[in-house]
Amino acid sequence: MLCRDIVDILDRQSPPEYALDWDNVGLLVGRGNKEVKKLLLVLDVTKEVCSYAIEQGFDMIVSHHPMIFKSVKRVNDDSVLGNKILSLAEAGICCYAMHTNFDTKGGMGREAARLLSLKNTEVLDETLNGEGIGEVGMLDKAVSLIDYAAHVKSVFGLDNVIIYGDKLTRLEKIAVSPGSGKSVIGEAIKMHADCLITGDIGHHDGIDAVEAGLTIIDASHYGIEKIFMNYMYNYLKDYMTDVYMEIMDTGVPFEIV
């Protein structure tokens, strides 16, 4: 199967036009006519991922976070990014990223809400054509913040989360925005959510949210977004029966020591 054919399949799932303006998605490294027999699914394209892909003979990497994010003025071996780009290009490995287009178009937030069994869901922060960042939904019955934090840990396989708010606060309406969700705190408040599940919440963001009536469960940036890999594996397996796929989980789970 050619790289360009896989790109078409990925673009049908999460069209690039749904990506936010500041993002960088699509085929970032490689040739469209590359034949792909082995594909690696990752959250981030780290040095470890590049080395593994080269050593194991992978032809293509599909990641959530773009390896090339900001503008690059030169590609050489003086930087970590330059080394990664060179190593993949020299090995003929294609690298494709689907980031905020996956977040907004039927992917990350919706899958997180499904795993949490939220009911009557709707988009948290609409960005384009009724799609957007995060989801808001209802619980079957009210639970305390501390009990729901335990549920979140169980669902996403986490050892720890951070909670902001009184642990006995009763929750009924839940907002979830995988990744870094401080930008949607205001939207969660507007939609009268009792709790926002997300990551990368700073001390002052947490305090301000609680004072506005919103509790927060910070499950870390990695903690929820890692669902990308299983989601995409299950999506792609029906289209690529002749391509070997593997998930490489390189994220570091949040831990308090």
C-alpha cells in the first residue's frame, strides 16, 4: 500500500481543514509513493521512536503530535529536530501527524466521552461545522469529585490525577478535553459543567476555575491523549489488511513521588 493511499484514509477520518490555524498536520516527512508494509502508531515522535522505527524496518509513522510544529529554517544535525528529520528521511520513513483535526473531527474528545460513558453529549468548544474541541455530557447519577477521580484513573489506566476543588463536591455534568485544556475552562463554565477532565492545568488556572464553580481533574496531557493510538489502530485495521501495524507507547504516565 502506498503512503498516499494511507494519507487518503487518514484524511477521511480527520480532514486537515478541521485543524486549528496554528497547527501543522499531514504528511510532514516522506514521499507519497513510498510503499508501506509496516506502520507505527505513536503519540509523539521522539528520538526513541525514530530509532525503533529505523531498527525495526517501519515504513511510516502516524503520530498525534506533529514532529515539525513551528517553522524550520534549516535541517541539519545541529538540533534534536534536525537529527530526527534527517534520520527518518535517510531511512525512507514517512511521518504523518493528525493533531487538532483529530481532536475536532470525531476523534479525541468523543472517544474520551465514550470511554467515560457520558450521556447526551455535545461539543464543548465548537470550531467548525458543528465539530470542535472536547465534549460535555451527563453522568447516570451524581457522584463525588473524589469518587469520580478514582473512576477516571481506572478508565484511563492512571496511577495518579490532580483534583482542584472540594473532594466531596457532587458532580452530574462532566466536560472532557484531552490534552492541554486550560483554554476551554471558560467554555466548561458557560455550559454549566460541574467538572472538567483535562491536562496541563496550572496552579492559578485551577484556583480560578474552582472559584467560578468548576472543579477540575487533571489527568495529565499524556494520560487521556494516549487513547489516540488504540483508536487509530482499530480504525485503520479494516482498511489496511496487508499492512503490519504496531503501537509504541512512549509517554510517561503522570506520577507523584
